[in-house]
Amino acid sequence: MRNILFCLAFLCLGASARADVIPAPLFTDHAVLQRDKPIPVWGTAAAGEKIAVIFAGQTFEATADAGGKWRVDLPSQPANAKPSDLVIKGNNTITLSDIVVGEVWLASGQSNMELSVKNTYDSAIDIPASANFPLIRHIKIQQKVSDTPLATAKGSWQVAGPATTGAFTAVGYYFARDLYELLNVPVGIINSSWGGTQIEPWINAETLAGNPAFAPVGERWAQNVAAYPERKAKFTADFAAWEAERDAAKAASAPFTKRAPGQPGLPSESAQKPSTLNNAMINPLVPYALRGALWYQGESNAGRANEYHALLSAMITSWRAQFGQGDFPFYWVQLANFTSKSPYDTETSWAFLREAQTQTLSLAHTGQAVTVDIGDSKDIHPRNKKDVGRRLARLALARDYGFKIADSGPVFAKAEREGAGFRVSFTATTGGLRSPLNTPLASFELAGEDKVFHPADAVLEKDTVLVTSAAVPAPVAVRYAWCNAPVASLCNGEGLPAVPFRSDTW
């Protein structure tokens, strides 16, 4: 009996010492690797285990460190649409099939990035047509929160096709489709998004802790945690009252349609907790080689626009540092037109959030797709994502791939007092200034010393706009599209909308 127990213990020890080699989560069948850059390949194994990575006819070796981590850096590869195997050998062998080399973009944010192709206009056409784009690939990172940085996440690469594309991020898919059709190389989208989330959970803890300006982030979360017992007690009382009403209605055979009160979530499980999404949904992706990042978020921060420029700038800078690939391109979607019914929003809260997004263009290699003309004032999730993806694609094509195309609508340059009005000048006026459908210009406002804005008349004169208002004979400030759901009446000759602006700093 003693010998049997000894043998069993020896076998268990051998099994534990022989840990299988496991690649990082982005390395699955159908993966897209970034072209023209060194390609990190990494994972875990037993400490000291010898690892070999075989790709494109070459073998690269590494040894797992004391913590079981290993990494090799494949040399940069040209684009290659011909599927290849990526083989990883240790104590076991893993063969990843249908690996291609092309362009990889990380797509992140909240629900408008998460919104899938099946929920957009023209999905009945675009989903079947996606069978023509098997070199567009997509991986959805499973939603998860963590208080500490994780090394693993769940997800698998999928090839675009009628059975899969409906679940792809729509913004990412339409962006990828434009890139694929013009570059003729594989395009991979890493979709790490979560609806309703604020920006704070996507920023790592070191960044938030390292800037005194971000102290309110931690203070707000501490208040949220402290208030949980009271919210829980209120829910318990409200639910008991709801049950009593329901039972009374049932006893009286009366209809009862009142909804049960919602249970407050545990703060420890909340996707709004600072840094938790960076820990669980960004950190496991590092240092996968990619071309750049796409971001569509801001709706959940509209009530605190004064903080957003600093937070977005910090997040971009920290993501670049995390991935260690320099100042890679980072493009975002400026908030669309929408009339919020939230008690936390004012009629201009989204305008100030848009301004914070525009201010972040001061960072190198950034850009924004303005969408104030293609939203839905009654739906926070506008279904026209094809144009959103294309406007992001314009940025990438013009700035990263050498295409000579316009990537921005008119941008405010200056406002000069002229008589009883202001003459406004712009840059990015490719093809001249225009009003869509030749309608009169709308959404311009003027204010005098009293700082009260009034609707104004605006007239196109060559590449300028003359703005006047009988209600403001001595104007000192001009604004355009400065509300949550403005009528976007100004664009350039390419149909790209003017960026909302104000000349004041009030």
C-alpha cells in the first residue's frame, strides 16, 4: 500500500512539473498578425521549459522564466493572405491554423462600439455579403472585471461570414471593410468593449494614482461603496412592498404590470470600478502587435465633461506605454447628436464632452471622426454605423496608409468681429464650405456681454460664414452646434461635417 501511495505521489509530482505550454489569449486559429512590425508571441509553461515557436519557415526559441512566462519576438513580416500554421512546442505541441498577416486594430469603448452588425441599418445586406471578406477577422474579448492586472482573457478569432459577422462590432467591421478593400491585406479587429461603461475603468491604476487631478475618481468610487448598504436596504424594502402589491392583485384577480425594482449590483463586481476593465480586458492583450486603436466612448461621462480631456489623454498615453509600441495611432468617435433625458445632463452637456474630445487632438497621432450629423436624437445607439466606420477609415487611410483623401470636416480657425456680427474662418475646407441639401445654415448662436446666447443667421461667403443676430447687436462670442442634439448644417465639399465649436471660454 505504501508503494502504491508513493507511486501515485510521484506521478502527481511529474504531472505538476510537466505543465502544458499555453499561448496568450489572442493566439488562436484564424488570428491576424500585424505586418511590418516585430511580432511578440508569448504565453506560459513550466518554469525552465524550453519553448520553440515555428512560423513562416523559421524557428525561434525561448525558455520559460521562474514564473512560467515565456516570449519570443518574430521578425516583422510582410502582409500575407495565404493561411499559415503557427506552431508552439514545449512539453506539448500546439498548432494554430489559418494564421494570416495584415493590419490589426484594437476597438474599445462602450455600447456604441459594442453594438453589433446585426443591429445596424443594411444588416440584411451586409451580413450575407460578408462571405466575400474572409480576410476580415474579429475577436471579441469576454467581458470581465478584476482588481488586479490579469494575464489571460477569453476570446477566439472568427472569420467574417454570414454565420459570424452579425456579432462583430459594427464600427470595427465597417472600418475593417474599407481598409481591406483599399489595402487588399487581411484586417483583424480586437473588440474589447463594454456597454454603459465610463472611461475610468479602462485606465490602469498607476495612471489614476499618479495624477492628483484624478483624486475625485477614487473619492467618487469610495462614496459609491459607502452608499451601497443604504441602496441595498432600500431595494429590500421596495421589493417587499412590490411583492405585497403583486400578491394583493393576484388575490383580487386584478391585473398587475408593475415591474419589480432593480437590485443594486455589488460594487466589487461593477464594471464602473476604476481600472478594473484595463486589468481584465486590456492588460491580457499586451504586448500584441497592432497598428492602432479605435475608441467610441463618452456618453457615460457627459455629466463630467470638465474631467474628460485629462482622462482621455491619460488613457491614450498609458495604453501606448502598456503596449510598448510607441505613439501608435489612436482615433475616436466624437459623440453623435442625441437628446438625453438624464437628470445629470444639461442641454449642452454633450457639447462640452465633444469639446473635451476635440481638445485631446493635442496629443500626437490622434484623430476624431465627427458624427454630429448622423446620429439619432431619440436613440443613444444610432444604427448608422457604416458611415462611422468609414470616417474612422478615412483617418487611417489618410494618416497611416498614404491615401490623399480628406479626413476631417471644417475646423474652426478664428472669429473676427465684422460690423454687428462675426466672420468665422475654417481649416479643412476641402471642396469649399457647403450646407447639406442647400438648406439655410442652422445651429449658429451669438452672445453679447451678458453671455446669453441667441439663435443667429449665418450666410456662406466663399470659405467663411458671416453670423449675425438682431437680438445681439454687439456680439462678443459665437458658437456652432453647441447643444446635445444640434442640426449639423455645415460641411465641406466631401460631405464631412464641421466640428462643433465656440469662440468663448465661459
